[in-house]
Amino acid sequence: MSLAAALDVSHLPDYANDWALVDVETSGLIARRDRILSIAVLTFGPDGTQTGEYSTLLNPGCDPGPVHIHGLTAERLSGAPTFEQVAGRIGALLQDRVMVAHNAQFDYDFLAHEFARARLYLPVTQRLCTLALNRRVEPPSADLGLASLAAHYGVPQTSAHDALDDTRVLAGIFRSSLSEAARLDVPLPLVPCPPRQDPQFAPNPPKTPCAYRNPGRLTPGGPLVQGMKIAITGETATSRAELVARAVAAGLNIMSSVSRHTSALVTNDAASGSAKARRAIAEGVSVIDEHTFLKLLGEVRPGTPHENETPKKTPEAATPATPPSTPTPSPAANAAVADVPAPRGPESTHSAKPFGRRRVLILGGTHEEASAARARVVELGGAAAINLSASVTDVVLFPGGELDHRMTRITALELPVHAHGWLGAPTSEPAEVPAQDGAMTNILPRGGVIDLPALATGGHWHVSASWVRQTNCEIDVVAFVLDEDEQVSCDGDFVFYSAPESPDGATRLLCDGPTEQTIAVDLAALPPAAHRIAIAAAIDGAATFGNIGAVQMTLAPGVDAPATAQATLDAATSERTLLLAEIYRRGPRWRFRAVGQGYDHGLETLVRGYGVDVE
């Protein structure tokens, strides 16, 4: 399939690239463990002309996994080449081209691990995800899956989960998506590589979660209790591995760092000056030597199992938990952040309010004016947009908005443009506002809460944050898996750029665009201690969230599924760290809350407050 038939972007510098479109079929979903079974690569020039095509089955040397999905049995793959045998040819097709894939981080991660196994360098410096591109374009399709986008853009699909056919379908979707992006003047979501899941960042083997709740500090002369958090530093007569194994077997929680929630530090040289020893002294943590520790290991007292613990009640009007040991949240971003139940059903969400399915873009004005206007849009039953996309139905101008570079494109698209007074007395939703396919999205105000369906997709949820492209700073999204005491059980429960996956793989950071990042959570795989996943954003640079503007949050039960809930958070002004959202237990259920609570301090203080040691 040629891209040239419908699109030639060679005259548009921001869109003109050499492209390599890729699809892989795999034996599973975990790149560090599973293998590629088949691959297809199509290459195109900036003018849309196809320049190459290659596809092959691969012998993975392991069980092929879900044959009912991809149809690739061990017998079909037995005579195929290994990845190592074809890596050179694949690398030549990827060299000096932008890699394009649907859910591109998935394909890139698998390629990165396969090339690493072959002891070769993956020659990709940039990638583009057609999922991320369509999240910016926002076409009115049922969802953003390959099949739904193919149907929306009129691309024929003959054999789903066949790498070559999927790549040809991808070419048609990419052609139409690129054309729509050019029409809307949407910047391409190009991502520099290697990504956050580079093999050097592969998680350590899963740590066995401690089954007991932390009972607190070890008292001088007192016993060890199951669930105590123990750190070890310095030389020991017993091997470190044996000490850890014996402690874990006794029901203790071995930590790699010291925080104010550490129960005891084991060291034979308390005056060594190590970072752990200094922190223990500063926090008043009990310090014991190896001999005392081994003696206490012989009589560890029973602890309180997590699974027998009734989750804490979260009052309906409670403010989200402020991380311990952190400064008071800034007033602008902390006012009235309480549980606000989401509207239920299409009648209350759309028909009962004048804005119904409207999606409104606010331009101009001060940060406070724009923030209040977006809140008003939500109050009227609509959704507040932060970017120009195909789903925007109206534009509201404050003073200065007429100078926004997007106004030229808005005029060309003939979108209705209103003065800001229109929000005071809006007319009802006109009949020509198109209905979106698929499930209804809950539009949450700041503090808005919804209950998560108990069995939805097995407990897989994606919480995504997006913002307007920045030129003077970067924004990092992070997550903390917290226990009943609002603390991480281990440092690995802090998920961020350099550690993009929790040890059990239940919480992961995904990134396929410079203006969006996603935290993926598998609720069924979380350890018993996990009672809350806190998701935050931090600015790397001198800018504040008042400079950044609104951050849009979406909750979806899958990477390409329609959003279950959406919120626009922009109450922050001087803050550099913003608590975006939480997934938390309430009795037997999980809930999602759009938070929007800001802090003037940087990420380091927030991290320490949740019990992670920062060197």
C-alpha cells in the first residue's frame, strides 16, 4: 500500500521523514521475558512512496504462547530463522528512519530486548506511536484499536494479528492520521529512543512481598515483629544474601534504604558514615549489630497479615492523604479537593446540562481566568480541551486569545468562536454536535471520584496525563504504590523514568509522546500491602504548573480503550509538583479520584515523604 496516493508531506518540514512501519507478534506481553514470533517492516520516503518491505516468521526457541490469538504454532515456527539470523536485515530497514507502530513502546521494547540478546545495537533514534497521534487527533471512532481506526479511516483489514497485514493496515491508518494531523496543525508526538524500558532498566527479579503490616520501630531491648522494615549496611560476618533470606523467611521486610518508617538498621559500624547510617541517626531509627539481629531472628513475634486487614475507610468528604513529612500543599491547588461523586449515566452527564457533548477549547486570558472557564465548562456538562483536535466543538476567547497561533487553523476549520461571556448564559447543545461512538465518558471535576468496575479487563487500568507541548522544561509522571500507612513497601514501589516498572510488574510507566505519559496498573497483580497508587507529575526546570497550564487526565481500561473518565486539572499556579490522581481501596472496591493537589517543593521532597530514600 502506498502512502503517496493520498498524502505527500515532503513540503512540510515537521512531517517530512523517512518512515519504517513495524508490527510484531509475540509469545507474551513482557519484553524482557517473551519473544518475537513474527515481524513485518514497511519503509516509506517523505513523499509517501514505499521503498521497502520485509516480513518473516521467527523461531523463538520457546513456547509460542497464545496460539488462539496469533495462530503461530510451534510446528509453523520450527523451520523459521532465529531473530539473531535476521537482525542485521531488520536493522538496515530501521536505520536512519523514524520507527512507526501502533502502541509503539510495546514494539520498540521487544525489538530492543531482541537486539540486546543478539548483542547488537537497535538503530532507532526516534519513534512515533499511531495511538499517541490519534489521541491528539481524537477521531470519532469507537476506540483507538487498530480495527476501529481501520474502520473509521476506511482501511481494509483481512487478517488481524498477521504481522504483514497489520503493517499494511497500519500504513493506511498512518496515512490518514498524518493527513488529519496536518489539517489540524498537530505536532507529531515523536519520542527520542532509547525509551524508559531500555534493557539496562529491566526490573530486578520480583521481590516476594512482605505479608505483614509494618508494626513500627524496634524498641531497645524489644523483639522483632513480622512486618518490620529492616535495612542492612556495611560488612557482615554472615553473607548479605543469607541475612536477607533468613529475615524474609521470618516475615520481615528488607529495605534497600532508610526512611523514618524503617524499624531498625543492622550494622556492625554505626559510626561508618554510610548514607544509611547517617539517615538512621537523623531519623532516630534503632541501630543494632549483626549479633543482636541474629539473636532476635530466633524469636520473631507474629505480625498482622495484610490480607486480614480491613482497608481504611475514606470518608466521602475527606481530603486526599497528604504525604507524610511534606510541606503543606499550596492553597491554590489544595482548596476543596474532596471526593465528588461522578455523574451517573448519559441522562445526568449529557442531556440534563446545556453543554452535553460539547468539547470546548479556551484560549487567552490569565491562568486563573482560563482555569475558571474550564471548570465552568465541566459544570455545564461539557469537556474542557487543552489541544486543538477533531473532537473540539467550540472555542472561547479571552483577551489575547486572538493572538494564539491556533486561531488560523480554527478559522480555516470554521469552528464556532465565542466571547468568554458565552459561558455565563450558554445555549443548549445544538443538534449538529456529533455523538461519540462507544461508552460514555465520565467528566470529573477536580476531586471527582468513580468506583472502578470489579471485573473490568481483569483489573487493568491506564491513567494518562497530557499537556500542551513545552519548550523550556520537561514533565515527568511518577507513581507510588503505597501501603496502609501511605508508605512504599520497598524502593521499587516508586515508578519513574529510570525505574519504569515495579518489581512485580503491576505498575508501569509508559511513554509514547513528548506531551503525554501513562501509568498502567494491574490491580489483580498488586501485593496485599497495596492500598493506594498515587500518581504525580513534576517539572524538571524552573517553570511552574501555572506556566504549563492545564493537565488532562484520562482513565481507560486498556491502552487503546475509550476513556472511562476524564478530568482537566489546572488549579496549580506556583507549584512544581502536582498530585494528579489516585487509585485507592474503599472497603472491597477500588476507586479512582482526580486530585489536582499541588506542592511548591520539588519531586525529591514528595518522594521522601512517601518513604523512598533519595541519595
